[in-house]
Amino acid sequence: MSSNLLTIAPADLFVRYSLDSARLGERPMVERRLADLRGSFADAAAYEAALARGNPILYQVSAVEPASGDGQLHYGLGMLQPGRIGDEYYLTKGHYHSHRPAAELYVGLRGEGAMLLEDEASGESRLVPLLPNSAVYVPGHTAHRTVNTGTEPLVYLGIYPSNAGHDYAAIAEKNFRHLVVARDGRPTLIPRPAAQL
């Protein structure tokens, strides 16, 4: 019986990370700018006005994917900037897992945010806080999106099975049914306008 240990590079067994840059070792960064999130925000006029002022980086992620196969794990470190488009907080694109039964664990490291979770079958949505020293469990068959509800960068770690994959196309085709907006200074979950579903 061969050991998986022998097939994994030493650089994948021990990785230093930075909460200031959301970088995992020397792994490449995936950056998402405002223009990359067209269609994610409900207020199209506020989105276009913000984009006319510039195209800032909204979030960035680096990942360690040491091995694939049954029982293996991948993980990513993300940083989502603070801000709003209209009343909506900055957010990630959000996704399902390509392998729908795959769950994920998010660990809050810095900043204040939330996870928008949506059950694929029922459409039921929940807004779950993502804070330092906390963890959010994302069940399988659940679309999930990270939202920065604070005033500083939100830094978090996501841990998922190596076979999970990321299905962004399903969200691009049919967005989340709810929005996270500021109401009386607090993040509030509201239904997306019916015309946008």
C-alpha cells in the first residue's frame, strides 16, 4: 500500500500565510474586480455609477490544492474588501460545488462578514455571521456567497474536498434569491426583485 505522503510536495505540507495579503505561501492570487461581478448586484444603476468611477479589486483568493482523490482536502485564503454598491455590501460571485454533495467549512480570521447560504432544492436562504474566531459550515447542495458587512477587509479560510469543484455558471445564470443590504446600519436579508430572478 503506497502512502499519499510521498506524492505530496513538501511545499504543500507546510504553508505560511499572511492575513494582510491573503496569500498562501507563494501561491498565485486570483483577483476579482468590480467589472468581474456584473449582474451580481441588484442595483444596476448604482453598479454602473461605481464602475464609472473605477474598477477596484473587490476580493482575492489564493489556494493550496496538494492532491486530488478520495479523502483529500483543498483550502483557500480569501480577502474581501469593505464597501457597498447602493445598499448592497461588497460580495463574492458565490458558487455551488460542481460535486453538489460536497460541503465546505469557512473560518473567519479578520473583519466582519456573513455567508449567504441558499438551498438548491427549496431556495431557502440564510444569512450566517462570519467573524474572527468563528466557523461557518456550508452543507452540500448549497450555494454560498461571502459578504463583507464591516469596515475593514474580511479575511477567511475555506476548506473543501478536493473533488468539490466550483460551479459559478449556475449562479451567473440564476442569481441568489436574496440580497444582503444595509438597513439601519445592520446587514439585512431581503428578497431579490422578482424581475431579476
